[in-house]
Amino acid sequence: MSKITKVKGFPDLFPPQSNLYVFMENTARKIFSYYGCEEIRTPILEKTELFARSIGNETDIVQKEMYTFLDKKNRSLTLRPEATAGVVRAFIENVQAKSDEVFKFFTIGPMFRYERPQKGRLRQFHQINVEYFGPQSPQADGELILMLWHYLHALQLNNLSLQINSLGCPQCRPIFEQKLIAFLQTVDEAALCPDCQRRKTTNPLRVLDCKEQSCKQILIKAPTIIDNLCSTCRSHFQAVLDILDNTKIPYQLNHKLVRGLDYYQRTTFEVIATSNNIGAQSAIAGGGRYDGLVKNLGGPDVPGLGFACGMERIALLLEVQNNLQKDFFIAVLSEKCLLPAMSLANKLRHQGLSGEVSFEVKSLKSQLRYANKHNIKICLFFGEDELHSGKIPVKDLETGTQHEVFFEDIITTLKRFLKTEIG
RNA sequence: GUGGGUAUAGCUCAGGUGGUUAGAGCGCCAGGUUGUGGCCCUGGAGGUCGCCGGUUCAAGUCCGGUUAUCCACCCCA
């Protein structure tokens, strides 16, 4: 039989790699709870229209990266390429938002984009996503970034760079865009790369983060968004920066940081890893404010903001953990002992001890080798002698010391062994 | 969608200019005298050399195709 292999870009996660994901998730739950942020779950599958309307029909994500297909009744459905759209949709459908009320949610799960896989990028990838609804105050933008930084710190990540920018609002952004277009018309058309010649009219902001050296050269003299914000946006942005300054979070203003999703306005930010094992896809988190989005998707006019962390990319920065430590291993030396050994293991596990019991009789040597390789702390030898004597050898594999213990004393003895080891 | 690299044991990889029974390290299994691990020693299992076709007396090695995978571009987390 030919074997069936996984779908391209859809990963299987096994230990020890999968342990990193558990670590990232548990840390997120812990840190986010300090901020009053609660976990929600929304579907992986949504109506295609949701993404077209929120992310933007002209974006690359919608144009060429979505897993879109028709179901049995010819409805166009899409595997979510990002989380925000679905969360906003769910918020509108489930939450009766009163004015001034603040909601803080986070969600963890897989996202899907049809792209060519490379380092730090898969077709099914995983994100940790935070969304705030309600607050229009820059205090919220600040807290969100603080929380993200707190989280990344809790993961003990180093060599990170926080990049921040403001994209303005529907009042001031168009004016800036006109200025930018005007600027681009003064430069020699041929000096721009073909992509930018096109972007110049379709999405002028994107010209700003073009990677082409020639374009970068030209853009040095381009007007910046920050210099062209309206007074409201300007003071909002300054208030966010004040929070970062006050809490001593290092950041870099990045005039060229424009996001690839249309819904962002005002504050946008991105965290870049500068360590060398991350590969070319070095943005590990990104987010910002999306005030018009809830209304645009048919909800109330409620402000929103959030960020996403790419778990695969963060995983590249984490040390792979060792195998799980286990408290005990019961070596079984005779067929007659298989049943009582299992029964003993059962008792120990119900006492909160972790461990394994051999499923078959093998040489003691090989069973000890197994215990040694699997991070077992204490080994018990269960053979026919023990059945008769009522005592069992208990060996501390780290120190090598060994005692004979009556069966009724095993639990207290093991707990004592494990305690002294820690203390 | 575009470009480049790689494909040999469970894993990481060696295998100049084609030439007998395809190797190493790690891992796995078993032994090194009775029921005691790690270190060390010995032995063993395990591969249609990604797949299809071509050149040749002879292909893991050369050529073509195909698939998979990695990396990069584009874009994004």
C-alpha cells in the first residue's frame, strides 16, 4: 500500500516541539489574565465575504492566499487566514455592547494561507490573538503593547525590536495619500520597481515598505505619515508613545510600517526578531487599531484594537525543552507481577505521582536503561521475591541509593524521596 | 506565482573522474555470568539509494522528466 502523506504546509507537531506550543499557550493564558483578558473560541471556517470585507478585497491575502471553496450548497467558505475578522463577527453576533464598556478577548488557534512554505511560514500556522473592543483611549493602545511586551518577556525572548507607527484616520490619511502620490509623481517613473509603479495608484501606502533598494533610495525624501497626522491622531499617537516612554519599553518609530490588512488605522506596531535563527520572516507579532471595522461588518460603531503573535516564528526562538520528567518507573521481572505492578502504578498515579510501568517482562538491565533514558526519578523492582516478602526495592536513579520498602509504605517513601530531591 | 538547493538506514549525513556483497555517527535491540541504569566494550536488526524513463557491458554516481522537501522572492504572524 502506498502511504498517505500530509498536505503540503500542514504540520504535524510532536514532542518535544509540541511542548513549545503548550508553553506558549499556557504563558499567554497566565499573562493575559493579569490584564483581565479572557479566552474565546471562534470557528476556523467563515463565509468568504467576511474576509473580503474586513481584510480588504485588494490585499494579497484575499487576492491569492485564501483557502476558499464551495460547500455542498455552493456557498463560498474560507479557512480563516487571520483571526480578527472572525472575532469581530462573533463579537457582533454575541455581545450586546453598551457604550463605554470595554471587552478584552484572546484566542489561540490555527490560521490558513495558501503560500509557498518557507522558514517561519506554513500554510497552516498558529496564532495567539488579542482583541480589545470599546476603548477609544490611547491608554488602551498602550496597555495592549505593554501586555504583548510582558508576554514576550515571560517567554524569555531576547533580541526583539518593537516598531511603531501611526497610519492616521479616515480624515487625515487620504490627505497624506494625496501628498505621497504627488511626491511619487515628481520622481522618475522608471526609477521605481514595476510593483511600485502599479502600487502608486492602487495602494500608495504600500510603496513605503517596498524592499527594492532603488525604491528605498527614492523614499528617503518622501513625506512621512506622522508629519501629516491631524491633531487628534497626533495627540493620540503621542499619548501612546508617552506610555511606552514612561514604562521604559524600547521602541523604534518606523515611518514605513504599513500593515497588509486594510482595516488598520492610527496605531500600528510590529515586533521583529533580530536573532539569527529566525530566517527571513522575522516579524513575530503585529497589530494595531481598527476603529471602523466593527461598524463596517454590520455592528455598532465600537472601536477595536489588537495584535497577533505567530507561534511558529516564536517557536524558532525558543529552546527545545527536555522530555517530561516522570516520578517513577516500575520494572516488572515476572509474568505473575504484571497485574500487581499495574495495580501499584494505578495507586501511585491516583496519589498524584507521574510514571510508567513496564508492559512486559524484559531483562532488568534493559528496563533500567529505559528508565534512565526517559527521565525517571525513581525505579521500583517488582518480581516474585517482592510478592513473597511484601517489600520492594526503591532506587533513586539520580543518587543511586536504594532501600527496601514495605508495600504499604511506598507512597510516603516516594513522596519523601521526591521532596528531598527538590529541596 | 517566480528562483535556487536537496532527496542514500528511525535521525544527521559520507559515498573523487560510472565498476563486485552501499558506509559512519547517533538511536534501537541483545550480551559483557544469578534481579541493578548512566560511561565503556562486543554483537545484531534495519536501506528496492524519492519515483519513472534514458545513455552504458555496467548507474547511488551521468542525462531527461516527475514528486516531495528546504531556503529565498512576493506578502505576512
